[in-house]
Amino acid sequence: MKTTPHPRSVLRRAALAALLPATLGAQNVVQLETFTVSAQKRIQSVADVPVPITVYTGSFLERAGVTDYKSLAPLVPGLFIQEQSPNNPGINIRGITTDSGDPRAETRISIFQDGVSIGRSRASVVELFDLERVEVLKGPQGTLFGRGAEIGAISFVQNKAKNEATGELTLGFGDFNERRASGHVNAIVAKDELFARFAFAYREHDGVIDNLADGSTLNGKKTLALRGALRWQPAPATTADLLVNWQHDTPPGVAFVSGVIPNSRASTSPFAAAELNRGSKLGLDRTVGGVTAIVAHEFSKNVSLTSITGWRQYDSYENFDADGSRLPLLEFAEDSRGRQFSQEVRVNFTDGGRFTGFAGAGWFSESGASRVPFYQDERQLWPFLAGQFRDGLIGAGLPAALANAFVPPASPFAPQATLPATFAGFATPGLPAALRPLAGLAGAPLRPSRTDDYTQSGRTRAFDVFADGTWRATDQLEFTAGLRLTRENLTSGYEVRNDTSFQTLGFIVNAIPGYPYLASGGKREASASSSSWDGRLIGRYAFSKTLNAYASVSRGHRPRALLLDSTTTTTAREETVMNYEAGLKGSLAAGRVQWNASAYHYDYAHFQTTVQSLGRFTTLDAGNATGRGLEAGVQGRVADNTSLFANVAFTSATFDDTGDNGARQQYAGFTFRLTPRRTVSLGGTFTLPLESAGQIFVTPIWSYKSQHYFEDNNASFGYGLRQAGYGVANLRVGWRSPKGKWEITARAENLLDKQYLIDAGNTGGSFGIPTFIAGDPRRVGVQATLRW
């Protein structure tokens, strides 16, 4: 029994079906299967799609052990993903990173789940399970994907319910007390008409870094994800899908390790034990859920319609130790929440000959807020901030000699029970009147507990229209043009709530320039409207059935944002990127090898970089930047039982020396954060048939990243916030029964136990004490799978 085929021209995304990796598990053919896609809304080979795209099927991801974002990235040239926690990822395509949790600003890289945007940072990380495929497109993709696709897009396509009675269950365990389970069940509710599917994934392991403070662990995982799906096919030309997703993450805290303050074992190594004073109270509690409805109808062979409706929400609370030490110094949390609704309608059409295209409209509504509490022990915080307070006094015009006399230097990490008695000097005649109240605080006791918080909020209402068409001038030459117009209304807010029960330290720290908890006098709001556009022009030429070339120019943008603090309102200008690209795609050896290569150059204007100051994220217009690079990939079945793949990328993304006005830019010549110049990934699957006993399979994967910085300001802390080049090897070895019903797999991640950093600087860096986060050490485990 088979389902009625999904209408072929109604699927919304840049590439459909599977690339070569889907064939890597086949055992009885040498020639690669020819896969088709509908990237231009017509049936064509994936090699003919004039877009830089990497596509992997869900079955390939399972065989490669890809269950999360960080294990996906090494398989995609030009993609870099850093995941501190499910609440705080950094996603980088071709040098451009999106990682801000500020709900008032749009992302740079769009992430879609079955056509619905999930790009908001605090809700974008989802477990990768029971997928049909994942598609990664590079370069501006606003015409195809809309929101946030300034420099690229990632699209996850989940398995829909099918007209079959099947199932799968995987159970596994490993070191660090790991437990994992995943699977799905698919059922026929009404023959050839209504089908249902349920899938789940559960993964948990203890942290890989010990916390000496209380014996707890850090950098662990605990995630439960559920999905329900229904498909209704009332007629051969109509398909309706309903998907409901829910995910709950409660991992332990992130191991921010101070590079300045040693632990009780006199170590500041991020690979040694941490000592974070809140212990097991650190960690994340995040819930993400959504409902997606997709209706596709084919009116005729030439006209079809797709409607995608999405609703999504997230709530997360993460406690983190920003100073990375045993001292109660910089104790923060982030309380984020958001709701969104989207609706898109797309019409696909063709004249049955040389022209095909699509057009449509969409509506997007989102409201979000992020509250950042700061838990303070004034006795510990005052000596740490005293130097910055002193500098603030001097900056405000107080003579340096007086500032040093009234606020004498002291050890920044030695707690003090009271404010200095020398504060009495602020009563000196002739000093500014605003300073005199400080004299009354001379010798005042400092409290062991105080909490302030600020909240950033944002509301977006956006409407867009779009159209894209391809004209085949000859049998070999075709041209594509697309345009998306967007109109959006933005409302941004900022509010500070101070602990005013006893104003001692609060009165003082609010005089420090840039301190984010300055009283706002209630909630401050500002609104604005803007219009923007994205577009693309592509030419493609087929030299033969096995070789074609394309060249394109495309424009992407990040809309302007309103950013408020306690006293000011700043308009972050619209970012724009012009991307120029040329590529080749082809096959060799009678279809046994498929390959692709591309070269690109982009010009970036008004690059908005995120800067932390005393725990607050602020936005700096770093001016203009330039990116250029080369990417290539090859996959092939070199023998009946051997398949290989390789990906390489060269990326040069730097800030220009001068801006539009000819002045030297602040970050002139610096490399974008999280941007290795060279990346390589190699892998394959080798199988050994055992005749009637099944087969043994071995899947090794090795990936390499060259040196990269963790801040756009490469010079931070003496150019010390960087990771040298390193490689990581993963290995999977297993047995599969003759018909694939049973499978047992042993796995090793980071097989050679390579030490490397995933981030450096962080919130602690904004206070002058950078912290470092280590990547996972070697982890091993086994799992068994049953299919029916």
C-alpha cells in the first residue's frame, strides 16, 4: 500500500528530496540513484538547482549519529554551530553569526521547521529525530525563506504520517550515566485517507565537568521531545498535514570557568574542575512547543496552492555563574519567553513549457521578552566594582587625586563588610551636589543579598509579498529572478526593577557608566515602521547532462531595530549584504560520484556587532565588512560496500579598513567571530556482508576547524579569546540483521579525546574577567534498534 503522492509543486522550501547521502546505506548498487528536487517549483535533479545547498536525509543523519546542531555542522561546508546550552546557540554561516537573545532584533540566519520560522535564539535549538531531511542553503535566501535569511537558511523537514503501519525503537546507554531512547510509531487510521504518527526522543547524561562547590556536574544534557502528526488526503489532489511539537530541556548549568580567579585547587584551566558557588541550582528549564498546519491543493497540472499556518511559544529560565568562580560575584539568570503566529499562502504555476514560478504573501506576528536578574552579594561586589566606580567619577570631572582618596584601591576579590569611611570626603565643599549624598554612606554596612533586573521586550507585526520565476531561454540556458517586499511595525521596550529596600550599593553602581540596572522610571517604549526588500538574479547553463554552472547575485538584509536602555533610544540601522556567487555541479564515473563547488564574494554594510558592557548586551555599528570564500563537496560510492564523502571550505570574512566616510573602522582587519578560515570534514561507511548473518558496518567521520576568535574584537584580552586549529574524530561500529530489523551500534564521540574550547569571554569578559567553556571530552556508548 502506498500513499497518494504529495502534490509535487506545492512544497515551500529551497530544495526537496534527498542528496546523495541517502544512498550511502544502499548495498546492492554501485551507480548512484538520481534524486529529484523542486527548488524552482518544478521537478529537476538536485545537481541542477542553482543554489549552494547541502541536503542530508534523516536516515543518513541516523547512521552518522547526528542528533543535535553541533554534530550536524561539521558535515556542512561553511556552517559553524556553537551550543553553550539549548538556550544559547551561536550559528554561523559563511562568517556571519546569529546568537543574540535580544527579542527586539531580527536574526541573521533563518531556521525553519516545516516552513515555520523557529529562528529566535532562545527557541531555535530542537532535537534532530525522525526527520525526512535537513537542508542548508548559503547566501541570502530572503526570496525563498523570508524572515532572517540574510546570509543563509537551515530547514528541518520532519517525517509526516504515512499510509503504512511501521515503527522503530532505539534504546541506549553510555558513560557519564547516559540514557537515551527514541522511536516512532506510524498507523493507518482510515485506509488511503487518514494516517497518524507519533515520535519521541529522550537523551540525558551527567555533566562532563565536575563542580567542586557541591559535587554536582556541569555541561550535561536532559531533553525530552515529543511529536504528533496527522495526514489527511481527502482527494488525490489535496493533502493536509498537522504537526504538534513539544520539547522540554532541563540540563545542568554551563561550566563558565574563570581565566582569572582560580578554583580551590589553584587552577584556571577550563578543562579542569569548575567551582561555581550556586552548584546544582545552576541550569536551564526551557519548554518549546508549536503547532503547524500545511494544506496543499493542486488545481491542475499547471497551478497549485500551499498554505502554511504556524503557532509557536517558548518559556525558558537559565541560571548561570558569569564570573566562573566560587565567589558570589556575578550571579545572573535569564528569563525569556515568546509567542508567535505566522501564515503564508503560496501559488505555484507553470505554462507547461519554458516558464515556471511562484508568488504569495505572508503575515508574521511575534511578542517576546527577556528579563535578566542580577543576584548580588554587596560585600563581594563592591570591591570588584570600586575601580570602575572610581573611573566613572574621574570621567565625570572629579580630580583623580580626590577620586583615589575617597575610593581607595583595594583587592577586587576580597569581600568588605562596609563601604569605605573615606566616603565622608564627598561632603567637601565645592564638589558637585550630586556626589554629596555619598558622604552619608561612609562606613555603611553592605548587604549579603540584593536583586536587580532589567527586561528587554519586543513586538513585531510584519506583512510581505513575494514572487519568483524561471524562464528557460534555450534547452541549456535559463534565468531566475525573485523579489520579496516586507513592511513591518516594531515596538521595543526596556524596564529596570531595582531593590530599593535599602539603597547602599545600588546608589553607587548606578553612577558607573554603562551599568545596565540604572533606574528606568518604569517601562520605556518606542515604536517604528520600516519597509525592506530582498531579491535574487540567477543564470544557469547546462554544458551536458553531467555538468552545469550557475552565477548569481542576491541581496539580503536584517531590518533596523529600536534598542532602548534606561535613558536612551538607539536605532540600529538596517544591515545589507550583496552576495555574488558562481558554482559548478556535476557527476562523474557514470553517476558513481557527485560533486559541487562554489565561490562567493559579499559586501556587508552597517554590520551590527554585539558588545557586552557590565553584563548588558549593546549593539555597535561596526561599519562595512567583506566576505569571500570557496566551498566544495564530493560524495561517491567507490565500491559495492564502500561510500565516502568530503567537504572543504575556505572563508575569509573581515571588517574593512575604512568605512563609507573614509575613516578607519574600530575593528579594521579583524576576523568575524566563530569564523575558521579553513574547515574540512571526511567520512564514509564501510560494510562487511556476513551472508545470512547480516552485515558489519563502520562509519568514521573526522572534521577540522582552523584557528578562530570568539569575539569580533579579536584584540580582546591580548588576542587571547581564540581557539587554535583542531580536529575531532567520531566513530560508529555496528551490526545490522539481514533485513535491517535489528541493529546494534557502538559509538565514540571525540574518539581521540581532543581538548578544545567552544566559547571564551562571555558575560564575565564584559566585567574584565573572561570565562572559558570547554568542549565535550571523549564519550562512548552503545544502542540497539528494533524496526517493524
